[in-house]
Amino acid sequence: MAPKPTPNGNAAQPAEDAHSNLPAVVGINLGNAYASIAVYTKEGLAECIANENGERQIACAIAFHGEEIYVGNQALPQLIKNAHNTITGFRNLLGKKFSEIDQSTASSSSPIIQHPTESDTPAYKVDILQPAPSPLPTSATTTPAASHAPTPRSEPVPSTRILTPQEATTMFLASLLQSASDFLGKPILGAVITAPPSFTPAQKDALKKAAEDAGVRVLQLLDEASAVLATTTSPQWPHGGEDRTQLVVDVGASSLSLSVIALRAGLGHPIGSRTSSNTANIGGDALSSLLVKHFAKEFTKKTKTELPQPPSSKEDIRATTKLLLALEYTKRTSSASASPASLSVESLHSGVDFTATIARMRFDLLAAPVYTAVSSEIKSLLESISLDPHDIDEITYVGGTACLPGLDGHLLSSVGFNEEVQTAFSTSTMGSGAIGDPTGVLSIGCALQAALLLRVQEESPELIEAFEQTEQVETIARTIGMIFPGGADAHGLGGTYIPALYKYTPLPARRIHEVEVTLSGGEGDKATKFGFEVWEVEEGIKVEKAIPLKSDSQDDDEDEEDEEEEIKIKTTTKRGFLGAVLGETKGTAVKDKANKGAYTAVLQIEFTLGLDGSLHVEARSNGEKVGELEIQP
Amino acid sequence: MAIAGLPADYSPPASTSKLTPLAKGSLIAAGPAFLAHLHVTKLHDGDHKKYDHATAAARAAAAPLSNGVEDDLGVGEESEDEALLSLDPKEWKKQDQYRVLGLSHLRWRATPAQIKVAHRKKVLRHHPDKKASDKAETAVASALGLNINTNDDAFFKCIQKAHEVLTNSERRRQFDSVDPQFLEEIDDVPTEKEFKSKNPPPFLPSFAPIFERESRFSKTQPTPGLAVPTSADVPLRDRDPNDIEGHEFATLKAHVEAFYDFWYNFDSWRSFEWLDKEVNEGSDSRDDKRYTEKKNKSERARRKKEDIARVRGLVDLCLSVDPRIKHIKQHEKEMREAKKAGGANKGGAAGNAAAAAAAKKKEEEEAEKVRKAKEEEEKTEAKKAKAAAANAAKKARRAARAAEEGA
């Protein structure tokens, strides 16, 4: 008898699952060598997260070993014993034809071959073991007669697998997405992925397709400079909203890209950029090879075992690969602490172990060619856009190699930035997943951008297209500032100078400055007048030669550097008088004794720059308009 | 530091110049500032004032949704009278759980978030630790011989019980099933007699709220309302009390049919576990326990049956006095006749008049028939009531006999 439904009802109802309002998005920085992911954590901040193996920097590598597939850092050790089944560096091959690929540089991983069936397509060929075929289904009727079918094999079958770079990317991205959704505990709604500016539209399409095959909606492909901008203008970043000129130094494994961006109230206007790849002494790989040379020599000296560089025999190549993998940790230790970094490899060559340490000083000395290459690139970029290094307010480092404090020190001293320049080192936002950590900046920017795009899609979908193209704007060509005649004169302009709208500010713009002024035009509470001039100014650099002061006690040291020291001073020159704002307002009496009898007022001075190029200046006191100026284009 | 004032002899430079010609540039498409830039340029013609206005409006619209620190999700404050504060926590099953948490204006509509907010508010006010801090004041009163129990956390216990009940979805449904306010409301149902009287109460305003409150027990949500849905949001009291005018016939018919179909097959989750008798804690007799459980089960089943019958009675009553049913029947008949008449003689005023006359006659007949049917129904109702009364009497007698025997 079927159970009857209970007549007195059932109080059980499906429970509603709790919705948290954090955006389920992921930002992926997909480099050629390493990748990182960022999501919104419970605190509501975008953060670079570690994957399930506890790695924040995930190596872009896939290794096939028998039935197993390793993705990420686990795949790297496979380069030693199973190199031809390990795939690395697939990102740069995305969307490229086989004939376009430069095969000259030998790689230690699986070789790139022509796809056997598709024309002009690169592919990797890896040996795998297919799982054993499942045993034959037993027949329904049990019969004593022996089956005619052969006994199925119980061992896995060796076979080969052909993978295109796109399929490899899909596999890799899928594992990243899995980590992100495991972290969040819910499916990912959308992703923003970095794509280098050198990518062609075909390559971008290939990347997009690979990501969509991995099962995520791609909200945008962001180039590195944009991802950096998204991070550095966010409230999480120290001084994120300020107007400043920023230099982005992205040191990748094999490439260096630099860009100078004028940040104006969170809007980024690129002033100049440069990408150099496959140049001598550029990037993390070059640094590694310098270090490998050093340690190979050290090894030979210590153990009398030859390890020639560049390697020729198979065993030498293996030893070099081992050394390279171990060096990865040495580099990280050297970035993180000032104490000597150690390197130890078990059975490096011919069964001989190798242990060594390297002090930071020695490390920086070895890395000097790489540092110099970066600094000379920066110098030539700044020269090409005729910008003085002194005008750079912030340097943002991106990439693992940029974590090295030696690089920062070298750049600051050799390029000639001013002393107040902000870097991740000076704001101490380096390391352990902090916002300024060069390894996480890109992915955090992508996550921020993904959350933003998700919101845009909900609120105003008509704007989403604008994120796909570069927005052309007009910017002001000169800085506009206020001069308060009679005030303390620090710049030699005949009054106190306050910059209002910096050069390169895109139209339309609005800035509000709060200024406390002393009123004049009478005694006591009769003083009601205030006034200021609006000028266009030009900023420059004045170089003064100054002989360093000699102190008697250090005579010996000073003897050698008798050279004149260059001191750079920022200068401001008036170029065009735009108008004056004169007005009256009621002030409040000053409390302190020195200025007894003076009256001051706090003015909010609003500069509005219209789309048509007209400038409107309005001074307000306690919400009341007390003076204005209109300048037509 | 304030900037020094203007010199007394200050006069601005005489000649002014124009702005330097603008430079061209591009923007990086990232970051919230870029979005704001797009808003200003694409949606507000580059006018910051318009943008300010729009964002202020958007923020104002979003403000009630975003639960800031101050937002209590509409829980509000409710007065606590003496009777409420002197509730006995031992009698927690009898207390109005919503009233205790100050949610009596929301009752079954209160969301889990609102319950949480309300509980927190009550706890902040009635926690025993809070009371202890008032001791100094009350000490004076007690010294004077006034009976103020400072350490009384009875109401706090009531709050905790109410919170316990309302945060467990199953127990909350059990309580909702026998919600005291609902029990009060269901007594207030118009009778058939009232509709029979000379000036019957308006149909829609008297029945719509009834079905509205019954619909909370439906397993399928949303439930069809009594009133035919309209595109415009007309309040109930402004609508035709018979709910016929202003609707297309087809939609009216479809809705009415769907409505009765739903309510005759009403699937309710209302249950009566809340009223179960407690098993006597003191006795560990298994038989005792089983007996009480059995009793409870049969009692629940009886109550459920009664409830089903009650809802069915309501629907029956509603159907019998629904003016829309009459309207539908009549309209359909007219259509049929018009069709017939149309087939018999095509055109002709005389024919039309005849048809109209016939229709009128039919209408009268129809009305007569309806009346007769109703009378019949009434008779059967009366019979049923009689039978029920007899039944009840029998039951009472049996109970009395049982009691006698027990004694």
C-alpha cells in the first residue's frame, strides 16, 4: 500500500540559500610565465588569492605524466625528468599561425610542432596513458558457457595527445577558475583577463575563446596599463585618488613594458609607453641566466664538476633546469629579506649536491646588467616624450622581477627621480599579497574592473561598449592655477600659488579647492574683500649646480667626489593671465594672538572645465556664491 | 594657515589671454572614474550639474535598499505595555511571539533579516546586564518597600524563546499556523445570511481580504487574488464591488475559473503541531508517552480536516454569492442566443426585437432558476447543519458517558 500523504500537512519547506552581495568575479593576470588570480574577499576588498596549493604566483605550465595531468607549479618539476610532456609558454602562441612562430630559441619544454590535421596551426604532442577500457558488461543471463569476447586489458593504454596552445590555455584557465570558485564557494559570473598590448585582434579572440571554453564569461580583456590603473586609482591604493604622474614598470619574464600615465582624479591619460621584448638583458629570464652562470661557476669551483654554460649535453641541460627551478626560490628570498639568500639543489650534476648562499650585495652586482637595461629604457622613454624624471610622482612596479629591492634602488639613483617619488617600497605595500605587491597588482586591477563592469551591465548597459574602445578626449595643455596676491610667495609669482587643474586634465573636469584666506579692505569685521588671479602656468625644472658642503670630519671620503652635485628644483612660470576673481564675504575673527583683529574666511573654489573648453571658476563661502569668473574658449 | 589678504593697492592685470589650445589625448578604459567620465559625457552632455543631480537621485533611490548602520529594515519601535512585560516565560507557548519581538505589524511577512534586527533591538533593551545597571535607582525604591524586582529577566527569557521559535523555519510555520491574530481574523467571516438580506455587503471588499490572508498557507506562491488583475493599480475600494466592469469578458472568465480551480484544490501547509499536548515530563512510562502522542496525532488530523473544511466552506460561500459567475452565465447565454437568432433570421429589426424579448424572458427564467437552485442549496445546507448538530450531540453524549465511566 502506498503511504498516504499525512492529512495534517507538512511544515517543511525548502530553505532559501543565503545570498551574499559580494560580486562573484575573478581577475586573472595571465602572463607568459606566471599567472595570478584575484577575487573579492569577505572584507569586500579585491585581493590576490592563493590557489589550493597555496601559491599566489601560479606557473603557466601543464605537464602530462601517464594518466596524471599537473597544472601550475606542480608541473614545473616535470621539466626535469619529463620535459617533452610539459608545456610552458603557451600564452604567447595563442592565435598565432605555425609559420609565424619563431623557433630559433630552444625551449626546455615540449617542442612546438605543426598540427597533424589542421593546416598551419602550432601544436604540442604529448605522450599520455589512456585509462584502461572498462570491462565488458556482464550479460544479464548468467550462463556457464565461456564468453567469446577477449578478456579486456586492465592496464592503461599508451597513446598521444595533440594539444593546440588554445586548448592548453583553456585547461590552464579552467584550473585557475576552479581555484577561484572554490575560494568563493559559488560559481564565477565573469572574469577580466589581462592581454598584453602587443596582442593582435586574432590573438585576443583566441584568448577570449579559450576562456569561454573554460566556462567563464569574459567581461573584458584588459591591457596591463589599464589593469594597473584600475588598482592604483582604487581606494585601497595609498593616495589612490590624487592627481599624479605615474610610471609603470612591468618587468616580465622576457619582456619589459613601460608606460607613463597622467592620473587626473582617477582618469588615466597615457603620455607615453614602450614595450621591449627579446632584447638582451631584459626581464626575469635574463636575470636567471646571469645567476645560473654565476652558480654554475661556483659549482665547478666547489666540486670540480664541470657544468658548462650554455649547456650542451642532455645531462647539462637537466642540471641547468634544476638550477633554474631552485633559483626561483633564491630570487624570491632575495626580494623578501635583506639576509643572504640560499640555494640548494640535491644531485645537481653527476650526483653531486650543491648548496650556496648569495648576499644581496652580490646579487645586485650580478643583476646589474638587467637593472641597467631597465633604467636605460626608462631614460630613453622619458626623453622621447620630453618628460623630466623629476616630474614622475609615482612608480608602480609590476611583475616578479620588480619585487627586487635592488632594482628599485638602482632606478631611483640612476634615472634621477625626485626624492619624494612613491613606490611600493616607500609606501611599504610590498609583499605577502599587499595591494602594492608587483605580483598581484594586475590581477587585483582585473578583479576591480570585473566588478565594475558587472555593475555597469546591470545599471547602464548602453555604456558597456565604451569600455571596449579607447576614448578620445581633449586635455588642457597647461596647468591652470590660482595666485593670491599678497600671500606668501614660494614660487616667485607675486603671491601664493595653488595649482587648480594640472596639465593633461581631460575635459570635462571639475575640481574643488578649499582655501582659507585673510580678508582685507578694512579693519575688524569690516574686512570683507578677497581676491585671486587665475593664471596659466608652465612648470619646468631648474638645474642648479651646488658644491656639496664639506664637513671636516669626513674629509677623506669627500676628496674623491669633488664633483658638483646637481640639484633639481621645480619651477613655475606664469604664461597667460585668464582673469581675476574679486569678491566679498563675511569672515570669522582669528583666535590666535599674533594676528589679532584679522578676519578669515574659508572659500570653496570650484573649477569647472566644460566639454567645449570653457572654464568656469566659482568661489563659495558657506554654500553661498561670493565670486565667479567665466572664460570662454 | 590662512593666506594673507590682498594688498590695499591691488588691481588685477589689465590684459587677459585665452586658454592655450587644447591637446588631444586618449583615456584608459578602466576604473570607476572612467565610468563617471562616461556618465558625464555620454549621458549628461558633459554637464557636471546634471550628473550631480542624477547621481544624487540614484543614491536617494538606492538608500532604502542599502542597509547601513541606521537602517532597521522597517522593523520600527513598538510600545511595550505592562501586560507584555509581565509575561511568564514558562507560558512561552501561549505568548504572541511576534508581539514579544515587536513585529506585530509584520507578523508572518517578517523576513529573517527583520527578525534578526528586531531581536537585537529587544536584547539591547532588555538584557539582564542592562537591568543590573539600573540597580542603583531601583535600590531606593526597594528600600522604600516598593516591590521592584531588579533581577527579573523573565521578559528577556520570553524574547529568547520567541527568537528561537521565529528563527527556526519549521517551528515558525507551526506558530504561524495558529497565529493568534489569524485565529481572531478568521472568526470575522460574512455569513450567507448577510448576503441574503436586503442590502448585502459588497462582494469584492468583503471577500478579497479573506482570500488574501488564507493565501499565506499556500504551498504554491503566488496565489491568484479574488479581484481580476488590472494593468492600472487601482485600490480595492475604488473598484467596482462586483468586479465586473472594466474587464474584458475573456480575461474575466479565465481569471474567475482559474481562481475557483485554485481554491478548490487549495494545497495548504497549515499544521497544528503547536497545539500538541506536552508529554508529561515526570513520567517515564512509555505507554503514557505513546498515548499522548497518539492523542496528539489524531487531534492534529482532526484540526487539519476542520481547517480544510473551513477553507472549502469559504470558497463555497464565495462561489454562491459571486456576481461574476452570474454575469458569465448570462453573458454566455446571450451569446448563444444571439448566434441562434443570427442564424434564424439574418438582420431585420423585428427579428432583433423578438430576439431581445426572448433574451429577456430567458434572463428572467435564468434568475428564477438560480434562485431555486439557491433555495435547494440552502435546504441541503440546513440539512447538513442539522446532521452535524445531531452528530455533535451524539459525541457529547458519548464523551459524557466516557467521563462517567472514567469516574
